[in-house]
Amino acid sequence: MKPTAPRLALAILAAALSTALSGCATVDVASERYLGVPQVAPTTPASVEILRREPKRPHVQIGEVFLSPSGGAEVADIEKALREEAAKLGAEAAVVVQDRTKRVGTFVSGSWWVHYRTPVYGRQIVAVAIRYRER
């Protein structure tokens, strides 16, 4: 049975839509260097450790990395973005100190005489970039 033009067009549209939706996962990232901390050379992203608690080894905090994943971003993508941004600061490790969902805005809909307000929530991850001290 040969597909008709409308069915073929629908199949192409469905394939294009699924491809577009699968590529919508993003990780917005930013960083901030602490004041008074000496500037150090960037490190390689692959060498940056991701920690869930502060290490016992002597270290100095050099800044913070802020991540906002959306669209169902994978853990690997989030960790990659964290390593890359922390490496720009010269970090040897990044300690995740916050991973939460918070209100990031409000969506307003309706007409000019009737407004509907819906809160918009997003995930925010904060990590402290650190460098180990020489012993």
C-alpha cells in the first residue's frame, strides 16, 4: 500500500516535531568570581571534581557557578556545564551547595479586563568553585 500525500506529510511533520522537542533540553550557566581572590589560570574541565559536601582537604573558595537546567536536561549535560564553567574560574573542584526548584516568574494570560496569573518554576543549582591549597 502506497502512502498518500497527506499521510506522508503527517509522518514527516511528526518526525520533525519529535526531533525538535528532543533538542529542547538546555542548561543555562553563569559564574561569579569572589572579590579579593587571586585570579588563577583556567583548569581543564575533565579535571574538575564534582562534590556533594565540602572536602576536608584545605582549600580556598574562588567563586560560584549558577546553573538553570530546563527541558529535562540529562545529568551528564548538567555536570558537563558545571565542570566547564568551574574550569573557567580555575577551580579544581565544585561543591554543589544548592539544588532546588524556585519561582522564576509569572505567566499572565487572559484579556485586559480578566487576568490569570500562573507562577513559573525553574530548577536552580548553585556550586562553590574551590582550589586546593598546597600542603
